Amino acid sequence: MAARTLGGRYTVQDKIGTGGMAIVYRGLDEVLGRTVAIKIMLPQYANDQSFAARFKQEAQAAAALQSPYIVSVYDWGKDGNTYYIVMEYLRGTDLKSGIRKHGALDCRKVAQIGSQISQALSVAHRHDIIHRDIKPQNIMVQPDGNIKVMDFGIARAKNSHLTADNSVLGTAHYVSPEQTQGKDLGPTTDIYSLGIVMYEAATGRVPFDGDDAISVALKQVNEPPMPPSQINPMVDSALEGIILKCMQKRPEDRFQTADELYHVLRDYLAGRMQSVIESTSVVAPMAAGRMGQTGNLHGRTQNGFQQHPGTETTGHYRKKSATEENMDRKHKRNVAIGVVVSILAIAGIALAVFMILGRPKTRAVPNLVGISKDDAITQIEQSNYFKVGNVKEEYSSDIAVGKVSDQDPDEGNSAKQGTSINLWISKGPAPEKSVTVPDLKGLSPTEADAALSRVGLIGQAGDSVNSDDVEVGKIAAQTPAKDTTTKAGSTVTYQLSKGPESVEVPNVIGWSQTNAVDTLREAGFTVVVNSEENDSVDAGVVFYQSVTGSANKGAEIVLTVSSGSSKSQVPSVVGLSESEASGALGNAGFNVVTSYASSDAVSSGYVMSQSASGMATRGTTVEIVISTGPEKPVDPTPSSSSSSSSSNSSSSESPSPSHGDESANAEASNG
């Protein structure tokens, strides 16, 4: 079946994914010669007029989003009764598949993924676009480890007026409480969903599960999540605090912008834990676990249930007895009294210190990033206010070697006198591993991507090229070339074959054989020459060629050249001897048939007549009549029977005159 082409430009190839609203195919942009992903809407959506109107608006909005962490939307349109979106073709695997395959990720990787998703959301939110369906299935992890957020095409612009029907409810495991309740949504709904994505990446499982979407959605609204560290003890308290703040039930208790969340995750990755703790200190005591913000005492949880004795924290609880509830109330009362007494004591001490020493002074932290290590240390020491903290080295692709690449606290923050400023000094870009580029010729794009991924390289399709020896759709050329050495993580651009190049075939009919053959060979064709007689074309001239118009380079073209006319002048052989006549006619290309007759006018053995003259087709049979001389007279005198018999016998058996009798016949004739 012929490949389908959308919009006269995008050729649909193999299917690479299926969603609830569309099917995604690999495709080829015939204009730019690049591989793309084509999302074709399912018919039930394409036929919905309200969906079509929203689709147009949202595709245009998604195309405006420019971020290294958002899949690019190149084009959209309608072809027949189908709507389609043309997007950047991504290589890698979605985060959901990665978690299923490898389990929980380490804390640093979780924070890196969260940081990149935050940056993508920040760009979208600045365009008043709420994604509404952030989940691991929509996060593509590329071969270099970076991510791309997908499916902004079904997001809805915050200021869109086309919201009366068909509202988007993302997968129940990742929706915010307000999304479940049908309330107005803002940027914080995406932050909640991102919190669940990080929760799942850190623990290997979702925080809320159930038999159906409704039960899961109810848990999103009503139940606190189990702290991630109780599922995976490797989750540290700082990352746990970030995740749980994202997952607060009330939108106002979460990070308010994606940009704010990004900066906290950046602090976490830079080791600035004090800043992280300050940013997450307002996390509600719903599930802070080991962070010390719950009444999670004596094995009890904050929701009034107790774990089964001798079991791990698996989420299975039993209801406490009335006696236990009474003991718990007494314990809480005693704890509350103790807390109040402690607070009053601390307040009294603080007040006394304030009265004696006065209010503590603060000063803005200077900006040290970008200056040399020695200059930074000197500036700190000469301030007579701050102290030099830990000085460590790190790789940095942005800061020159020997200069400060990061600091803690950040510049501009207010800090008390005596605060230590920790410094990170750049060691320059991280060393990159060198790898050998594999040979991709003849491979499909999928096979090439796999071969490159195995050695740590990234594949990218370039413009398609003509090739005489590579099948259409397979790789014909690559840059860098095979067996060359390049840095791990580099991109290898490959070009798919469009088949042999098609060029115009010179029309050489009427040309001499030599000129015709030379011209066709110079144009890149193979030439075969046949010879054939032609009554109307001079010998050596082409009167037929097998291919005209255009053809692939290297194609075989057959020429037929005239060997001359098939007709020839029939020699006049009357009066020639039989042998001379036969030779002349045979040499001229004619066949000869001989017959004999008596003649008083032509000597015996010579040609009396011929059946053809003038021009005739060679191979024609020409009959010549050879004279046997004058007819002999009959003797009127009767002879004896024996004589008569002998005479008759002799006459009947007498052979025709031979060439040797020609002189005797001639003399008899003359006599």
C-alpha cells in the first residue's frame, strides 16, 4: 500500500505510539528531509467541531513554546477529515517505562528531572498555558539523560474561552485535588502533578492507588501521602520536603510558581540544604515523617491508625482501640503542655538576649561567582563580617578554570555576621569520553539509533540524499563518518536514501552511433548498441533508443543503429555463363535457382533470362534460365525397333549440356 502523505508534505511511516486521543507515527518531512513525529487525531475527536476549534487554538499555543525541555511543535493541519500535529521526533524512553524497568531513582537524578520539568512548566505558565496532564508517560528521557515534556497539544490555555465541554482530566494517579473537584486550575495544579512524578521516581510507586479512577481521585482529595522515606529509606529529608510541599492539598500551601520550585531544586543539587529547609519549612504536618513535623509517635500515624506490630511500613493499618485513643489523648495533652512551657522559656531567653545585645544585624551576601578563588577568599576575609567556609571543586562548562562557579549562601541573601560562605571552584568542563562512530550505512533509523545509543552517541536525521546502492528509507550517508573518533554524547547526523538520482535522458535518435554513445555515458547511463537494417536510415545512424524523458543515473539504455538498407541492386546476369551469373547474384545477397531451356539465340550454358532486376530485398531468390542451345530436329526416317529403342533411350538419358560443351554448341550454332 502506498505511503500516506499529509498536507502534501509529511509522509506517514511506521506507528510508534498510541494514546487516548491520537495515534503517533514516525514520518518524513519531504520539504526539509527530516524525521518527524506525526500525531493523528482519532476520528471521534476530529469530527467534533468544538474539539476542532480548541485543537487549532491549542496547537498554535503549543507551537509558541520554546524550551530545551519541551518537545517542539513544527506544524499542524487538517487533511481530509483528519487533524494532525507535526512534532520533533524524540529518541529515548518515557519516564514511566524507565521507572518500571529500573525501579526508584537516586535522589540527585529525581531532583535533576524535577528541575528540568520545572523549567518547561515555567515557560508554559508564562504563556498562560497549564499542562493539566503532567505524568511520567508524558516525560521522555533522551539518550543524553535530559528530558522533554510532551503533550502540550492537549493542554489548555489559561485564558481560553473554549472550555464549555470535553475538559481534560489527566490520569487519576497524578491529578491535583482541585482538578478532581472541577475547580479553576492554575500553575499550582501542574506543580502538584510534578510532585507526584518526583514521588514515584523516588520510591518506584505512586502515592495513591485503587481499584478505579474514582477511588484514586478521592484519595487525592482526602488522604495524606505516606512519606517517601518510609517507602525508600534512601530518600533524604530535604528532597522529601520538596516533594511533600508540591503535594500539599491546598494550592496556596504549595510552591506558587514553577520558577520558585526550580530554584529550590537547584539549591538542593548545589548542596545548599539550609536554603531548601527554609523553603520547605511550612510543609503541613500531614506526612512529614522523619522530618519531625508530625505526631507520629509510638508507631502511630497522623491519621489515627496504627501499623500492625512487627511489619514494615506498607500502608496496611488497623483502627486503634478506645483505650489506645484515651491514652493517646492524654499523651498529646502532656506533650502540648511541655511544648508550651518550652516555648515560653525559649521566648524569655530570646527576649533577654535581645535586650542585652540588641537586635542581630544582617548584611547582603556579596556576589563571588566568576572571580578567582584567591580574590573571593580575600574579599570574604576583608569584609570583617563573613567567614570563608568550605572550598570545593566542581566541573563547570560555564565558568573558567580556577574561578568561583557557585556559592552558598547565594549573593543578595541577608546573612548574620560570622556567616560562612561556601565556595565551589570551577575545574572546567567535565572530561568527555571518546568513542568510535559505528557504520550506519544500510540501517533503518531505529537500528541506527540503537547502534549509536550503545556507544553513547545521539542520532539525528538530516536531509535525505540520492543513492545508487542503498534502499529507499535506509541510511546512505553519515557525519561524522564511520570509524572516526568523537566525544560521547555527540550527535551523529545521518541521511536517508531517496534512491538513485533521476536525470534527463538526452534524445540521441538521428545521431551517429559514436556521438550518441559518448553523450549518454557522460550523462551517467549505461549504453547497449544493437544493429539492424533500415531501408530509410543511413548506416551508422541511431533510429531507436529504449528510454527517453528522465531515468535514474546508471540506468541501461539500448540504442538500435541502422546497418543500412535491406535492399540491393540485382545484378544483370543475362548473357553470363551459369557460374558467373550464380557468383554475381550470390555476392549481391541473393539466392539463385537455375532452370534450363533450348534457345536458338543464346549459346548453350549461358543465361537466357533472370526473374528479378532493379532493386530488391537481399535474400530474395532470383531464378536464371540457362540455354541448352538450339532444339535438335526429329529424324523423319523410321528406324528399326532396336535402333529406335536405342535412339530413344540415348535421347532420354542424354544429360543437359554441360559447361564443357559450350564451344561445341557455339560452333554448331554459328554453323
